[in-house]
Amino acid sequence: MSLLLRNQVLEMFDHAYQKYMDHAYPADELMPLTCRGRVRGLEPSRGDIDDALGKFSLTLIDTLDTLALLNKTVEFEEAVRRVVADVRLDNDIVVSVFETNIRVLGGLLGGHSMAVMLKESGRMVWYQDELLHMAKDLGLRLLPAFNTSSGLPYPRVNLRYGVRGPETRTGTETDTCTACAGTIILEFAALSRFTGDPTFEAHARRALDFLWEKRQRNSNLVGTTINIHSGEWVSRDSGVGAGIDSYYEYLMKAYILLGDDRFLQRFNTHYASIMKYISQPPLLLDVHIHKPLLPARTWMDSLLAFFPGLQVLKGDIRPAIETHEMLYQVTKKHNFLPEAFTTDFRVHWAQHPLRPEFAESTYFLYKATRDPYYLEVGRTILENLNRFARVPCGFAAMKDVRTGSHEDRMDSFFLAEMFKYLFLLFAEEDDLPFNFLLFVSAVDKSCPRPTTHREPGMGRPPLRAQDFMANNPEHLELLRRMGVSLIHLKDGRVQLVQHATQAVSAIAAEDGMRFMQEMMELSSQQQKEQLPPRAVQIVSHPYFGRVVLTAGPAQFGLDLSKSSSGVRGFVTVAEPYNGCSELSNGEIVAGRIALLQRGQCMFAEKARHIHKAGAIGGIVIDDNEGSSSDTAPLFQMAGDGRNTDDVTLPLLFLFHKEGNILLEALKEYREVEVLLSDKARDRGETLSKTDKYPSSMEEKDHTSPASLEPVDQSQLTTQEQTTDDSVLGQESVQPAEGLGSYVSVDVGEEPAVDGDSSSQSVDSLMADWQEDLAAFKQMEKDEL
């Protein structure tokens, strides 16, 4: 298996690398959807993301050492010649010190190391340290950023003019992230050791020393953002993800590279605090540095996926296995790690720029345990990349993991790191072009390997899942004794997590496992199947089908997927708005689609009341202000445990943001007609025989509302079957395979998303996108 997977890695790398060289080089990055290079200043600004681009052929430099590692010596030699001949580092451009250091300076130094090895083996005899000379040139251009009283670098520097003077267009920043200032030592120390100039290493050490001195002395944690002049913490949140991640990574690896015990001592001090305060196995949740027992947020970001690999280097294998397995469950659910996700694995930020950190940790765990389970994890990564991210011109980042939509970007780290770790994962020792030695701490051979969940066993636990009520103190005490903790989420649902080590006895722990298994089976019965999202399409004047709101389905009532025409009607607000009692405006609701507010009773109860009033459909609008399908998966509304065959109308769910669009339209136009369907209809299909497009209508401002992405591509993952204030039934739960005693709330697996759009040309896609973007901006202007 490993040979086939290794060869697949090589084929995928070739596909991405060749497309970059053919269609993007010498640009910094490939834009895989439009198949051209991304040149800063010629494309619309993406904000801070573009600070990595310096017009220095970023992707090629970042990928140099990977070419050599993958035994592509011909391509490597040609790439080195191109870099030496073509790349200029004196550009009048402002770049990120952090990104330029790790990707460009690191790429030049890695390429130099590989070139020296190849020269010593009789190849590339022409090489005369050209990459090292370029690395020193770049290092000198980064040094002005360190000219601060604290020694912490400015976050940005002008490659030609430094940080002083108006021509630099930088040097006015006051804050930087901890990782930005603390992720310098490896490259700068290597540059000093290669060149014999201690200046670079000295500056990197000074920055690390300052961060160490500014740690919170009681918790021994560091914040996310710090003032580079005063040393005051600007953001006091502390975790192992974005903003801090590589600070910890570089402390450990600086000890490995340089042998300086101070780095290991500092890392161990921080690590003990991380495991005490931030680690809630298998989760890693941010806390406040001054109040480390107080959680700072209930979601995690994908950059923390590096941490299990770092734990392997530390030699702490058990928690590495647990956290990695949690991340794998999220990956299996969404195909990729969303940029941020909640503790119950729902999407918080839906993007995924093809980050390599999860593959990196998978590689480390395989090398530490030699468990073939991690080869299977690697195969899943490969399959998902090929199935969902591969496009004719490379691999495209995921704009939304829920819908499978793409973003026109292929970051340099995808080529440079993703394929490096995947190749190392599947390669045999003979496949490597040189003695690739990697420090890994001694591993306790008794560490558990990931396994599937155990059988529930014989006998009955003291509490049955079907009887459990979250507002019953006796039930909560029974959960505590079984090592099961209950977390109330902001949206009214609950999450159940079992820690067997917290049970009062081994028997109680086994009871807890059986309870969680019952809960999974109960939720599975209630959930039935993951239904796809539905669409609420405003079809009346002046929208005519152009506004499509992504809606969540109900597991009862009319199945819109079996209705060819959907349900079309005018909307009206139910009275009472919550729909929890008989409607007082039933004569108005009759024959219309009722708008209801979420909360205070079960969804099925709302449906029965509007059904009794004669409504032809219902839309439940979230009462949680600010909620949006842009940042969260939609609710899949479950029944109330009773037979719901009496409900024959369709009921859909809108988040607050989307619901507000509908309410504002109703407020302005009084009569608003919508189409409830399984997916958005073409605009022509939404017009009845009496509908007309006024010739002048398209030219008016209010006739260009949003046309959002086709909703039939996304998947709903979250089930709600409770009131908002108490939990009578339970969220779907599923053990994270391999966690043993740890069981976390899961929301099932999504069906594969078919992202093939080859039938549409790039030009037509771009034209549609531009039209919809303009419409969306106009809609915002009209405050709809």
C-alpha cells in the first residue's frame, strides 16, 4: 500500500508543481481556477494574506528542499538555476517579516543545504553557495525590523527601504503576534552558523528572551498579541493555535537544532501550563493568561493541528494520539479541517487553504508508533485532496468546506509542506535521497493505538440515555460519577464528553461508556439521516429569484426534495411570533407561509399551530442575534419524539442574518413571495405567467439583491430537537475513534460533495460571480 500511496503523492506533486511553473512562474503563487500567476498589485488586495507576497517567486523558493527530498534532482537543479538567475530581493514592497522568514529565508537555506549535499555526492558541482548569498542578503533586509527598544521585530518591513521613513510605507505598527516575533530563531541561527555572522542569531535570541520575560508569571502562559514597544499584552487569550502556535514549536526545535538547554527548559515550563490549563483532552481551548481557568472561547482553529506532532517530539504520545484523533474525526466529517470549528465539530470558519499541519502530525505519530492506522489517515488526506481540491490547473483552496466551493488560491506551503510530509509518511528509508534523520523522543511502547469504540457490554447502566434530562440534578450527579461532563452551548444544545479517568470507579467508567453508546444509538435513531440544506428564494418584485437564502430542513413535514415545484406563497409573521400557542391571526396566515421565531417550544409544536391555522409552510428564524450560515452549519430540525405524520407542510430554518433579510424585505415591500424548495431555481423558473421583468427594473438600485452560492452543494450537520432553555433529548453523539475512554459529541459524516464544474467555462463562472458580487454589494447598500 505504501508504494502506491507514495507514487500517488509524487503524481499529485507533479500536477501542482508543473501547473505553477507553466502558468504562474515567476509570480509568487498560482491561481488555480483562472490558471495564472498571482502578482501583488495586479490582483485585488486580500489584506494581510498578501503580505507573504514579495515578487520573489515565493512558491518556487519555498518548494526547493521538497523537490530534492522527493528525488526530483533534475527539477531541483533547474529550480536553483532559475532562482539564482531570476529572483530579486531588493523590491520596493512591504512584506511580512514572519512569512518572509519562514518561507523565503527558510526556503533559501533549505535549498542551500540540499544543494551542498548533492554537490558532495558528485552532482551540481557548479554550485558555489549562491542560495546562501541570497539568504544573507535577505536576512540583512529583514534586520531593520528588529530595531526596536524591546528587540521584538516590527511585523512588516520594506525589502528596499526597511522600516524608517515615509518611503517604507511601514514602521508605524505597534503590535505583533507572539508567533510572529517568536518564529525567527531557526532560520536566523542557521544563517549565522552558515555564514559565521552572529548578528542574525543574536537578534532572534533577544526577541525570544523578551517574550519569555513577558510571560504571565503565575500561569506561565503568553498572550496572542503584544505591543512591540512597551511589552504589554494586547490580546491576553492564550492557546496553541493561530497567533502563538509556532512560538512553542520553535522553542522545542531550537533545542533540537542548537542544543541549548534554555530553550528546552522554557518549552517544558510552557508545556506544563498548556497541559494544565489549555488541554481538555482531546480538546485544546484558549484561556485568559491571568485567569487560566476561565475559557476564552468555545472553538478551535486549524493551526493547532501541528500540536500533536510537537507532542511527539516532546515524547508525550498519549495526548498526541487523542488530539490527533479528534482532528481526524473533524476531517472525516468535513473532508478537511475548517479554519475554525466548535467543540462539537461544527464549522466556525468554513475556509480551508490546504494547510499541512494535520499531515505533519500524522507523519510524526506514524514514525513514533509505526501504527499502520496513520497510513490510513494519510490515505484519507490524499483521497480528499484529489476528490475535492484537485482542479485542472493545480489544487484549489476550499472557500467553504460545507459546500465544496473553491477559492482561487494555492498557497506556497501546500507544495512546500503538504507533499513533503505525505511523502515522508509513505516513503521507505531507501526512497530518501540522503540520511534523513529526525529527532524523536523515546516512545513508550505501551502507548495505546487508535482503535474503534468498545462494545457497550452486558448489563444496564444506572441511567438510560432515553430517560436522561439535562435539567434533572439527579441525572447530572449520575453523569458526574460516570465521568461524563455536560457542556451547555450558547445556542441551547449540549455537548457530552466522557473522561473515564474522572469516574468514581472503574465500574462507573464502564457505565459511562455504555451510557454514551446508548446516547449515540438514540441520537442515530432520531437523526435518521443527514438531510441536505434547502433554499428560501424570494421571487416577488423586485427580487425575481435573485435572493437565495440557505435554509435548514426539518425531519418532519413535507419533504421538499420530493416536490418538483416546491412550495410557493406570500409570507406573513405569525402571532404570537414564537408560534407556541394557537395563532391569533390565523385568518391572515391561512394560505400563506408563516414566519416564526425560534425558541420557547419545540419545532414540531410550532409547525402544528401554523398547520392548524391553514398555513402552507413555515420559516423559523433564529433569535440568536448575529448568527449566520456564513460562519456556522445550519440546524437540522428534529421532531419532538411524537409521531409527526400529522404535519404535512414544509418547515425551514433560517439563521438571524438570513432571516433579517426576509423580514426587512417584508417591512419595505409588504407583500413578499418566496419559494421553498430543495435547491435554488433558475431565475426564469421562478417567474409565474403573470410575472414580468420591467425593462427599466434592472437599472434601479433596489433591483440588484444578492444571489448567493447554490445551496444544494452544502450539507447540514447539526440537529436540534430541544427547547432553547432545556435539553429534553440529545445531540447526536459518536465516539472519536481511537480515543478509548474519551467520547465527544459528533454530528455525523457528510456525504461527498461533487465539486465538478467542468461543464462551465472559467469565463462564464467569473461573469456569474461578478454579477452576483455586484448584486450583493447593492443589496447591502439598500440595507436589505
